Amino acid sequence: QVQLVESGGGLVQPGGSLRLSCAASGIIFSVNTFSWYRQAPGKERELVAYIRRSSSTNYADSVKGRFTISRDNAKNMVYLQMNSLKSEDTAVYHCNVVKTGISYWGQGTQVTVSS
């Protein structure tokens, strides 16, 4: 059974940084693409970034140059380093992987950017 567990969220001031972590189990980690999504109150879920098995990456325009997604295949972990945070980054952040056509989600971790 695939499980994704996010951690690392919290309250941070504008301009600050956070690193989110996603621990994956029940999956052959190294062959899969992992994604980070976020959903702010009253808004649709938004793709933030993804990382392929080759470690190539892609980012939403709104986070390019500020966020970095990475993976550690030895630890079955995916990370999202978030720098220069803005109030509009406030959301619940979810880790995602698609396996055999089924989309799996973690429970999410809250990120609040506020002074």
C-alpha cells in the first residue's frame, strides 16, 4: 500500500524559508515521478513542482527561482525547499505520486506565511 507522509510545515514570516519533506513507502521509489501540490482556502489545487526519476524538475511559474524540489532515493524522501516565502504561498502542501494510474496523496502539511 502506497503511503505518503508530509512534514515540515509551519508559520513563517514573509521572506523566510521552510523545507517540506515527504516520506514514501509501498512503492519502488526510484522509478517514480513525485509532485508537490498546494491548495489555499477557496482556491483550486495547484501543481507546485515535480521531479522525475531522472531528477529533472519542473516548477510553477509562481515559485520558479524560490522553490527547489529534490529527492533522496536511498531514503525514499522527497523535499521541497521554499525560500523567499510570500503570503500567497500560504496553503496546505501535499505530496503526490501516480502508480499504475492511481493517484496517491499525503495528508498534507500547512504552510502559513504571515508577519
